[in-house]
Amino acid sequence: MARMVRKQVYLRVDQDRRLKRLAKELGLSEAELIRQSVDRAVLVKEQADPDVSAWEAERRFIRERRARGRLPGKRDWTREDIY
């Protein structure tokens, strides 16, 4: 089992009631249900934060590619020409 850190939290009475009911329904301890909830909350936050360095690298690549101009032997038409 992973190393655990003890935390003390205060819940409203209605939250405690719902936590107990859900833990019983799922066959989990209240502590495990809280741990899973924290994991989900953190995952949502991590997914919401874009990797800015990846976007910057992509932008750099596009700028460098544009600066080289058209490649020889490649198409000589544009998308607008088709329409």
C-alpha cells in the first residue's frame, strides 16, 4: 500500500450523510471514496491546464516552416483555387 498522509477535514452534515450512503453502496471506505474524489478533482484540473511549452514549440515549428517558403516540386495551387 502507498504511504498515506493523515488529513482532517470538516464536512457539512448533508455531505457526511451522502458520503456514508455512497461508500456503503459502492462497498468502499469513506476514506477511499474521498481519495478517489481528490484524484478526479486533480485530474480535471490537470487536463484543463494546457501544456504551454508544447504550443510554443508548435508555433516555433510553423514559423520556421513558413520562413522556408514553398518546397520545390510540390503543389502550385492553393485551397482557395479549388473553390
